[in-house]
Amino acid sequence: MVFLDGTVVTVALPQIQKDFNASVSGLQWLIDIYILFLSVPILVAGSLSDRYGRRKLFNIGLIGFTLASVACGAATDLTVLVAARVFQGISGAIMLPGCLAILNASFPAERRGRVVGTWSAFTPLTTAIGPLLGGWLVDNVSWRAAFYINLPLGLLTLYLSHRFVPESKSEKIPESQDWLGAVLITIGLGSLIFGLIEGPRRGWAAPSVPISLVASLVFLIAFGVVETKTEHPMIPLQLFKHRLFTGITLITFILYFAMSGVFFFLPLNLQQIQNFSATNTGAAFMPIIILLFLLSRWSGHYADKYGPRSLMIIGPVVIAIGFFLYIIPGVKANYWLTFLPATILYGIGLGITVAPLTSVALGAVPTHLSGLASGLSNAAARIASMLAVAMLGALMVLQFSASLEDRTQSLPLSNQDRLFLQEEKLKLGGATAPPELAPEVQAQVQAVIDEAFVEAFRWMMAACALLALVSAGVSVATITNEITHHEDGHQAPPHFEILG
């Protein structure tokens, strides 16, 4: 449900933008506020699930997520929708660490890679249904129905959890939690995304923007200081002294940053520039999901048998090639010859990478800390996604604005028309031409808007491709095939032990 919701909302973004007359900053908030409140509490929730019961915390989060989804569907304006997304994020953070932690506590080390691969494969099945069903609902019912589908899913999952999932916990986890650290990093990251999202809309010189960016730096530094002094930090900084832990965290962050940029901009391109319906946009993601399903179990087994190093180098390189191919399509491009080959390579690279990436992150920690490990891994991915939407969105607006201004110089537009376009540029591909223009000039302006979006989109895809290559380089430098899987027992130390 947590993964599904991000995908469904992405498909619904153009319709939400149209219904609420929202700028791209409104859409960024819709994505980022959810990720912020999913990312930070997950670090505390991982330890809580280890200490008080993984199934118990999972079910609490599940109930909250289901109710918050209903509130999203009933939202009367964008502000209410964003507020409901906050509660969705918090509930997802409580629920999500239990998923992998339950598997990690229930299976021996020699089977864990294959089990994680199976989990990685079956999760996209729900995600596969999501874009298609969500897109169909957006086209034929409403984007609100894309949130309401979580109600039956939540009730079914709650039944399955009570019926089949065993409870597990560890008394080794301390009861005290790093609440001060959680508050500091939440405010720090929240201030950062506020500055990045609101900068293009309010102007980078508006007082609130630089103040928020400076405040972000102050709170994040304070968070780092607190983590070095508190007895039970939410992010044990000493872990980053170990090359393997640092490497796997950095790879996760960079790769998910790149992928999130693509997932945010690609649906906007398909629906606003290529004139895809929401249903067809959901279908366009199917090759990624099918290939992830087909390859994840194999890659998990391969990593168990031969080690993860080669997969974690090859996978990001294949992803990067797919991203570079997204540069090719222009306005009204042929999907089968342009977008589809890029999407297939993206799916192959993702299927090669995800299972070993997750297996390495979990295999480097003692089983009794698996909830914390899962939380750290997920937090790195989610924070990367949040920053990608904010940072790449700001860069996209800057590039789109410059291109639009340059391309409209030669058009017969009045100062009032140009001021209208200055406001519309914040909608990116959803921008419209001034309504009072002659039909032929309106068509020219709309064509220029499409071309400006494609140019900016190409720059973003190139940046994401380069980042994927950087993550492959980090794999070369830090990942080895000698990954130690820890078991609870007399010799398991009460802390992370990373060998590499």
C-alpha cells in the first residue's frame, strides 16, 4: 500500500493539478510532505517495532494509513489533501519497517537473499495493479477513487496479518527513543524542501526562502551533534566509519534520487506533452514492474550464490542507459520507438539491482536490529526521493522558464501576455497560452510550451542518468562479495558489525 500510493498519486498528478488549478510547487508538496513524514518517523518506528512487536506496529500503521487514505479521497482543496498526506506518511512510517523486519527475523541467513528477492518481486504486483487501476479510475471515475482503493486493500491486509503473520520482537532494544533527533531532522529537512519548492514560486530573494535554507543547515547540524551525544541515536553515526555501510547507504541515496526524478517528470511528460490518458500512463510503467518482478528473485538468488558486487555495478549502469534514452523523445513522440526501449532498460536495471541492494543492507546487521536496518535503508531511499522532487523540480522550473522566455521572444505577444506566461510557467507542461490570443498565435504559444518542457525534461533525464552512473562507481569502490549475515546468539554483538 505504501509503495502503491506513491505510484497512484504520480499518475493522478495532472488531474489533481487541473482540478485544484495548482502550480508545480503544489504537486511537489503533495509528493514531498508524504515522503518527509514517511522518512523520518521510520527511523524511530524501526526500533519501536523491534522492541514492542513487529506485527503490532505493522497493524497500527496499517489502520492509520487506511483511514488517512480515505481522508485524502475526501479532500476539498489542495491544503486539506496535503494535510491528509502528512498522516498517510506517519502511518506508513509505522507500518513499513515491519515488512522486511518480519522476514529477516523469520528466515535463516542462507535463505534470506531469496526471501528478500521474493518480497521484492511480489510487492511490485500490487504496484503493477496500482498505476493501471489508478489510471483507469482517474479517467473514468475520479482521482479521489485512486485513494479510496486503499480501504479494501487495508481491510484485507489487516485480516491477513492477524491470520498468518507471527509476532516477533527483541528485548535487546532499549525503550528510550531519540525523539529530539527526530524533531531536529524533521524541521531541518522540512525547511530545506520549503526553500527548494517555494524558491521558484516566491522568488529566491523572498525573505522566507533564504531563511528556511539557513534554518535547514542549522537544524541538520544540530541533529548531527545530538546523534553523537545521545545514548541511543536514531542514526548511529559511528556506522559510517565502515566502508560497506557507508557505501550501501550512499548507493541507495544516489540511485533513488535519480529514479525519483524520472518517476516525477515522466507521467507529466506522457500526459501533458504526449497526450496520454491516465490509464495509458499507468500502462507505460508496466514494463518496469514486470521486469522487476521477473528478475528480482533471480538476482536475490544470484547474490546469495556469487555475491552482490557485480549486480550492483551492472544494474545501475543499465538504469543509466535507460535514462539517457529518455532524452530522445520529442513532442508527440512515437512511444514504441522512443519511450518503450528506455523503459525496458530501466526495468531490467532495476530488477538486477533492488534485491541485492536490500539484501546487503539487511545482511550487515544483527537480526535483533533488523527493524532499525530496514528503517535506515528505507529512510535513505525516501529522503533521496523527497530531495529529488524538490531539487530537480526547482531546476526543471528554472530550465523551463529560461527556455520558454527564449522561445517566445519572436512571438507577437503583449506585455500582459508575457506576464500571464510568467505565472503559467510554474505549472510546467500544464501551462496554457493567454486566452485572448488569436487561435493561430495560441497554437504557436502552446507548441512553444511543449517544446520548452521537452528541453527541460531532457536536461533532467541526463542529470538522472549521470547520477545512476555515479552510484555504479560507488559500488565499484565499496561493495565486496564478502557480506556477513549475522544471527542472534551469544556471539552477536549489540551493535552493527560491518565487514567489507
